[in-house]
Amino acid sequence: MKNIFIQQPKKDISIENLLSFLNKETFLQFKTLDNRYVTVSFLNKYISVCGTVLDANSLEPLFLTSVKVNGYKLGTTTNNNGNFKLKNVPANATLTISFISFKTKIITAKELFSSNCKEVFLEEETEELSEIIMPKFLTAGLHKNTDGSTVLDTEKFGILPGLIEPDILKTIKILPGIESINESISNINVRGGTNDQNLMLWDGIKMYHSGHFFGLISAYNPYLTKKISVTKNGTSSAFSDGVSSTIKMETSNEITNKLSGGGGFNLLSADAFLQVPIKKNLEAHISARRSFTDVINTPTYKNYFSRSFQDNSISSSTINNADSKFYFYDYSFKVLYDVSYNHTIRANFIHIKNNLDYQEKYTTNTTTIEENSTLKQENLGANINWHANWDAKFSTNLSFFFSDYRINSTDYNKDSDQYQTQFNNVLETEVKLNSKYEISDVLHFTNGLVLNEIGIKNTTTVNAPTFSKTDKNVLLKSAFYTEIEYHKKNTYARFGVRANYFDQFSKFVVEPRINIRQQLNTELSVKLEGELKNQTTAQKIDFEDNFLGIEKRRWILSDDEDTPIIKSKQGVFWSSIF
């Protein structure tokens, strides 16, 4: 035994008192054998220990630190000041002192035996977790394109949690920066923009209507739509309109020469798709979906019906046992024709429709009167495209599309004995010539010309009092765009400009576009995006009960006065760490 220091006892102390003093002040056990010999041991010695547990870095006391005597049912925890004290601890015992997120410390009882409680310092414990690689973001088939747009690859498409089948627009709706104010796909808001400020293209056709059940189900077949890209900023100068975002949906564009297809059904509808090779260089793709909700009222249909038509006249009519019938369908058709190795022609057609009929019956005296109200909403579109590779570096693309959107409602209000009809129609046609020259493998030069005509008609009629109003506006616009694109290894840059001319307004609008991305290393990249865009169509609400209160918005066309051209300016510089 060595290095045991105690306070000097009193002088002239007897041997009995000295041994008692030593037993009290040390962890040793002193015992007389006779008048000549004294034994010293600590095997059967019990002592009192105490200490103060502190954070080794901040020197703050650690409250509720666990202090346990190893091998014995003896322990305690520290108080608010980090202090602890234990009695009757075997002198040869060890104590374990532990606290969450700190390294556990084992200390002997002898080290804590002192009249002045010893300070015990615990160090924070850090643990390096193993690397986690996420193979999916939200669902399979999502990735970032070179230009920063988000791409949905439907061939690898997965099903979102809570859904029973893939849905294109519902997947888009949950991407970062995109939300829906009422959780429907009819109200997709990108970075604070409104739904009508999204340019939605299906195989080059501008779509003004996108969903069934008035926004609860996507109207586009995910099994034939092979690729979807969402661009929020830095858009290519080849695209106009959509001041908030551009959503491009593309179906399969290659001839497979294989007969394939599929189908299915749920408690709302049945669907099928088919790819039919006609010749070696000619193929047809067909898809169709039709609900059977006008024949069978399933529990799913009742829930969807309640969600779609809540808080309007139809929901109240249903409660009063009025007869309501609703159905929807969509179908698309595509012809792929390879004229030669360098020349291809593609033609597309799509038709989407929602139809609602409901009948109200009420009795006055002995007469029963029946009144029918209807709501029809549809979008029909077609596109033909000729792509030509003139040589290894130069190619052109000539396309034409038309899009016809209609919503028509007839409504009878028995309380006011008023019969009302409302009609909204958008008809748009466009011819576009695009050329691309590959200066080198990493540098491409693109130019294009666009001629576009859009007409919008709004009609409202009322029988009592007699009222009729029709507004019809037509706008002819043309545009020229040019851009240069560079992509080599970790560097991507695209600079473009679009010049728009509005014939009715005799007005030019010039829109520069920029998109630069640089990967600095495996963990850091910087990006610069900017664009000016315009839009000549918008949606407005005339009355809260527009179209039976289900669809309250109607499309209108800019007149550059009361309804000005919508313009946007976006610019962002940011860095990201992986």
C-alpha cells in the first residue's frame, strides 16, 4: 500500500483510538492481533463514496447520470448539481458511471473515497454511421436531367404510398416546390404560381384539362406515357406560355415490332392499352379507359363522388334522393411510321371527357316536375410530327397540333325558377419548325419558328330575366427562337432567346433564357437559372356557382388592356451539397 494520505491525528492518541481513526479515514481495515501485531487489509471493508459528474467539454453537471456498483444491487443517480453519494460500498468494488450520448466510465471505489467528493468527467461519444444509399426518391423512376428538370421514367414507375396504381400528375404534385391547395391535380401550384400558369404538353399537344372526377384522378395513361419532365426555371426558348412551369409528357416514340398490351380494372373504371405492329415500319399504339360509375355505385365511387361534389348543388341533390349519374373516359391513339432511316412521321390523338347528369324531382300540389341538369367537360387534341435527319449533324422537326377544350353546363334552380347555361371553349392551333445543328459532340445550335392561333369563347344565358352574353376573342402570335447548348463532363450551359410578336397588339416581347450548371466535385455543384416568359391565357372566376359550382374557373384570353399579358421574371443562383 502506498500513496495514502490522511490528516495527521492528534498527539498522544491511544493505539485503540488511532486504529479507529485510520479505519474511519481510509478504505483500509486495521485490526489488532495482540499487543504487538496489527493486520491491515481491505477485503471486508465497506466505505462511503461520493462524486460530481461533469461534462468534460462544457464542465456542466450531468443530471440523472447512472451510478452503479458492479456486482452488487447498489446504485443511484446524480442530482441537479451532478452530485451522488453511496454508503456501504465494498472497498474493492468498481463503479460504472454512464449517461446517454456520453462514454461510459468505470472507476474504483477507492478513487471515490474521500472527504472531498471527486469530480468525474464524461466525454461525449460520437459514432460514425454506415453509409445509406437511397435507391428511390418518393418512388422508383425519378431522377434529375442534365438541364435540372425532374424526369419521371414510367418504365420504372412505382406506386406512391396510398395509391393502388401509378398516377402521373399525383407523382408530380408531391415533388419539391410543387403543391396543391386543395390536394387535387387540377390545382397544381409550382413555386406559388396558379394552376393555369403551368404549360402542360402531351406529345406536343397543349392540354387545358388534365383530370377525371374534376381533379382527383389523372387522365393520362402511365403505361403508354414513357417520360415526363418538369421544368421550373431556365426553360428552353423553344417553349412559351406556362410562366410557372413546363410539364412535358411523351409517349413511346420507337417502333418495337412486338405485339404487347395490358389491362386492368378497379372499383371505378377499367382500362386497356395495346401496341400493334402493322408493318415493319408502321405501328399503332392505343389506350382507353372507361368508368362504370354510371352503372354501379361502388363504395370507392361514393367516396370520390362525395369528395368531388361536396359543398355544391349536386351534393345537396343527392341527399334529397335526386338521381345523379357520372362517368368519365379517355382514349388515345398514336401512329408511328418510319418513312426511311432518316425520316419519321408520328401522329397522335387524345380525347378526355367527364360527364355528369342529374335529375331533380319535386312536387307542387298534385304535379310532379322533373328538371335535368348536366355538366360536360372534355379536351380533344391531335398532333402530327415529321422529323428529318438531313445529315449526321443537321436535323429538322416540323409539327402541327390543335387542342379543343370545352366545358358546358345546364342548370335549373327551382327556388328562383331560373334556367341557366354556361359554355367555355378554347381552340388552339400551332405550326412549329425546329432545326438543330450539332457543331460538335458537346456543342449544339437550335433555331425555330412558331405560328400560333388561339380563340376563346364564353357564353352565358339565363331565361328569367332573359339574358344572353357571348364573348369571343382570337389572338394570332408568332415567334422566333434560338439557343446554343454546351455539355461536356461536369459542365452544362444553355443560352437562348425567344422573340414573340402579337399581331392584334402589334407588340414584340423578347425573352432571354439561361441555364448553367457546374459540378465542382463529387459533393458540390453550383447552378444559375433565369428566364423571362409570357402567357396570353388565364383562368378566372365570374361566379362562385360557375358550372354547377364544381368547376368555377373559365379560360379567358388577353386583350392587352383589361386582361394584360401575363409576364414572369425568374432568376436563381444556388449551390447544392450532396
